[in-house]
Amino acid sequence: MPPGPPKLTAHHSDTLRQIFAHPLSHNVEWHAVVSLLHEIGQVDEREEGRLAVTAGDRTVVLARPRHRDLGAEELVELRHFLESVGYGAAEG
């Protein structure tokens, strides 16, 4: 059986719960998401504040939000990426 995703700290688990909250949470802070992404994979800065995040064989490029919190589209994209690398609402 292949190993699952790395175990998260309580702080990162809280961020994951916020990302997968129903209805969508409107107060998921960018800096908390970046910290979580550093925990689960390789994060490389790109031009214009974008981050390329690689976990396993998956990579996503995320744009820094205009405000400190992520919007609905950004949260949905992040959810899809996290699910594709083995994280979901139950892990939080």
C-alpha cells in the first residue's frame, strides 16, 4: 500500500478544514494557505506573485489574491489540487 500524504500540524489541519468548508469560507488567508502548501509540497515563486506548487506528480500555479483572503474560484482550484494529491475535508 503506498504511503498517504504527510500528516499535518494542527494549524495546517485548521487551514485545510477552512479550505474544504461548506459553504465556502470567505476568510481563508493567503499566508495560511502558502504555509500549508510549503508543508505538503515544493513551492516555487514565479513572476507576478504566482506560486508553482508541486506535490507528488501534480503541479498547480496559483496567483496571489488581490486581498488577503482567497476568493471562491481560488478556493475551488485549490480544493481540486489538494484532492488530487490525497487531501480532502476528512484530513482536516
